[in-house]
Amino acid sequence: MLLLIDDEPAQRRLVSALAARAGWRTLFANDGETALATLGTQDGLRLDAVLIDQWSPDFDPTDLVRDIRAQRPSLPILIVTAHNSVAVAVQAMRAGATDYLSKPIAPDQLLAALNATLSATPDSRELRPLTEKISAPLAFEEIVGSAPQFRAALAVAAKAARARIPVLIEGESGVGKDVIARAIHAASPRFKQRMVAVNCGAIPANLVESELFGHERGAFTGAFDRQSGRFLDADMGTIFLDEVSELPLEAQVKLLRVLQDGEVQPLGARMPIHVDVRVIAATNRRLIDEVEAGRFREDLYYRLNVVQLTIPPLRERSGDIPALSRHLLARIAAQPGLRSLGITGEAVALLMRHEWPGNVRQLQNALFRAAVLCEGDALTPQDFPQISAQIVARQSSGNAQPAQASHGEAAGITLFEPDGHIRQLGEIEADVVRLAIGHYRGRMSEVARRLGIGRSTLYRKLAELGIDSAA
């Protein structure tokens, strides 16, 4: 059940209709006072989420968020605002908000945000800022990672980018499939055209064909206007079909036709329409397994799988975490309301011990939340209480070991630039020193002894390399 706080009847009808697609029942409150009173009612005690709409420029949601959080500490709180401002998101998150959406609300984004509140555990909710709001496309040379399997996948992606052929990207949720897809589009001859991203898993099954291929007015009950569809929107550009394994079999047939003939036929249309679209698909499942289970068409699989990329999970490339953390912190610091922060060696060591089931997305979320709430100049282990608690719980259970770098890989040290060239010796040396400081918890005598140098030499190197002994 959803509590919608909004005083605009038209917006309330729109949001409740969108939520109803995913089976949500909606309660309404015109203002914060009514909402707080609703929390104590019988229906209020059954709420699964709260959605606060910023209905006037003067409205500040932070006090209301704090009041709701005080009464219901674990209740997910989503914020809607007419201004796509990270600064508003930062303030709302500091007050305890879980998620942040901008008007106009895209149906798939709202449904994904609502569904995420149901699947999240309390701990994972605490790690769920909408960091996609601060994301920006990266070129291949800007993507951080030196693990051999990861670099090999990037190399194949860079070569495939120059062609029109379909690309299938497989990997666990959060590994960065969308980042790779956008890099492919940016490096392709179509980079000046649109890239349209579609989360196939967030679209109700009965609306998939209309969403992808469009419909004519009157094609079905409720089709009051003509809709072009995502493939026509992406004409001459790229379409990214995320979670393509979730497509119903009926929609798979039409997708196969697009790939074979370059034609889409909107629902209710008499004639097909030619489109020139480059297709990039992604899935967090092994698509061949879906084919063998009868849930995905074999002919469509081979049409999509002209070039296949498999992105390794973060736990298999933990040596990338130090450089990746610094890269993500730099991007986070560029957002309004946030500032540049360092990260101590102890904090890096903590992050490297975590298994990261949510992969790079979870790491970015954890860093974002830590950066929002940090009061010092550098992130420390104390800024990651959920990560620390999960590591302790895992070790106490005795059924898992801390993540380790693979044999022969320099744990925590990135040896290669994104273009494949060796990094400068001074940069590698600085990373080694930082890693040693974190590993030996800042005990400088032990750091110097293990590095085989004197304390005075160590401090001279710290000054030369611009390293703070606490970082």
C-alpha cells in the first residue's frame, strides 16, 4: 500500500493509476499533517511506502521526511520534485528519504522505484540513493577497471561499437551493463543520434508491445491517442533493451521481425514502418539458459547474440575497488550540495572485504550515502556502518570469507591505465603506500618495516607523493 502526499487531484490520479499497474493500492493525503495522522491508522500501519510530491516551489520536504522517519524508521520514503536537482536529493536524503524522482514521472521509473521498496531489506534501503540521477555517460577510456576479464570485455565492446551489429551484454545486476551500452553508443557512428533505454522488466506485460512498437488511436481500450513507441523514438540511433529476458514471447516475435526486416508494426496499424535502429540488449541471466527452459526464443537469441559481452561481478575484480572508489567519489563531488572527499586506507580495505552482491551500483550507492552524511574530509570505516555490520554478520556465520584478489593480481593496486598502458611508477607507488597504511591501520612504524624503508624515508615519500598519513 502506498501513501501519496499531494494536493493536486490530476497528479494524484496519474500517480495512483501508474501505481495500480503494479498492484499498489494508494491512500491520499493533502498535506503533511494529514499524512502524519494517517500513519497511526489501521491502513497506515499496513503501508509499504510513502510518496511525497513537491507541490509548490516553497515546499521543503525535509521536515516532513524527518517526522515520518521518526514515527516509522523503516518505511521507505520517495520524493517527487519538479526540479531535477541533486541538491534537493541530498537534503532529502540527509533527512532520511530513500528515493528521489523528478517530474515528469516516467512510468517505468516510478514502478521500478516502488517495486524496489518491496524487494529491499532494511539494510539495503539504507544504501539506496538514486545515484543514477548523478550519472553521465562515460567513454571507454574513462571506464575504470584493470582486471583482465573486464578489460577483455571492454576491448570487444570498443570494436563492436563501430559496427551496426546487435550486442548482448550479460552480467549480474549492478555490474555496469548500462555504462557499457552507453559507451558503445558514444563510440559508434550514431553518437549524434538518440540512445533510448528501456527496462523491459519494469513494463507490465500487457503494455510491452505498445511501449516498444507503438499503437494507433483506438487500437485497444484506453488508447485515446497515437503513440509512436520506443523503436520509432530511437530511429537512426540506438535502443538499449535492459533485462531483455523479461520480454513476453509475443513481444519477442515482434522484436525478431525488427532485427530481421528493420520494420515495426504499431498495434492497430495497417502497414509496418521501416526503422534503422542499432539494438543493444542486456540481461542479468544467462540467456541460453532461458532458451533451454523455453522462456526465450532461440532464433531471437542468435539474432541478439551477434557479439556477446560478459561483465564480471565486482567480487571477482576486487583489486579495482580502490581506483573505482576514488573515481566514483570524484563524480559524486561534482554534484551540487556535495564536496570533494578523500577515503582512508582503512575504509578502502573495508570495502575490499565486502562481497558486493549489488556490484558497482551498490558500491556507488554506499559511497554516495557516505559522502552525503560525512562530516570530515575523508571517508573512514565509520562512514560505512551497514557494510561493516554485513561483514561482521557474514564472518560470524562462518559461511563466507572476505573477498580476495585473484592469484597473481595486485590486491587494491591498479596497474594499467584504461587505454591498456602501464600507469606511471609514482602513481603505483602512491597506491602501494596507501594500501599499506590501510592494511596496518595507520601504524607507521609497521608500514615502514613492511615496506623495507625507514620511518623518515616513509614520511619523505608521503610528502613527495602528496599522501596524508590518514588517507
